[in-house]
Amino acid sequence: MVNEDISKPGDTGQPLDHEDRVLRLGLIPSDLNKGFVSANVFSLSTEEKQTPPHWLSVWQESLTTDEQAYAMATNKNRRLVIRLTVHDIRGIRIGSAGEQPLLDVVWDRLKYVWDDGGKLNADAPAGAAGHCGIIGLQDIHRKQLRKRLADLASQPGSWWVLIERVS
């Protein structure tokens, strides 16, 4: 169950709180049984590459459950759920990039979810207010950044697989 009072979505581009947790849906890699999440889970999808501003789609966990995110997913094969903290994502550093954070997590108000006055549409899918994006993965260091995200995601308790329900 999602507690709508924990976090309110910010405006598009506004950073999430440092303590927030986000969910990413990904394809289940063939070697997942070894306990490692593939860096490919953090590659931008075709849709994410074609739609500016080219953010990796994630969902703020206090506003969107894993099943709500899955219900809105366009690719129903994305059943691997990864949970990361914004603090850990921002903490990723790459060699010569030094102390400057390369990644951030920002709100992404989906246009079909919000009306012109900034109110949630009555017919918005459950959990849609929690949409966010990880920015910075188009950087020169993108392969290393995806690998570091995969390392975080491979920690015990950071991922699980949604089970398909038979209706």
C-alpha cells in the first residue's frame, strides 16, 4: 500500500529528497540466479532515448508500488524490480570526475497525469504521480555509471521479480 502523505511529487526537473527510494523495472537477465543485476537494466529504452529529456524512468516508492509501476509499463516483460536510494545514486563517482555527482534523480510529471492547473487528473492510473527520472546516463561515463548502478542493485534485498498473476 502506498502512503500518499509521505512524499508529494515536485515539479518536473526538481530533485527528489536524498532519503527517497526509487523503483526501476527491468528485463530479467538470464544470469539473475547468480544474484547479479545486469548493467543493461540501466540502459535507456528506445522510448527513453527518443523522448527528451532522455531520463531513465523510475518510480518514487512512497507514491508508486511495484505493481502499479508494472501496470503502467509499456513492456510487460519488465518484471525485475530494483529498489535504490537517491542518496546511493547521487553518491556514484567515476575516477577523474572527482567529487562532482554525475547522476541525479528528479521528478517527471507525466503530461497525461496532470491537468494545466497542476492537479492530478481523476482518471490518472494509480501510482502515476510517483514518476521520476535518473539524469546523467547520457554522459561520457554512461557505461561505468550503469555498471555502478548495477552493483548497487545487486546488493541483497535490492531486487525482486514480480510474479505474473493468473486471473
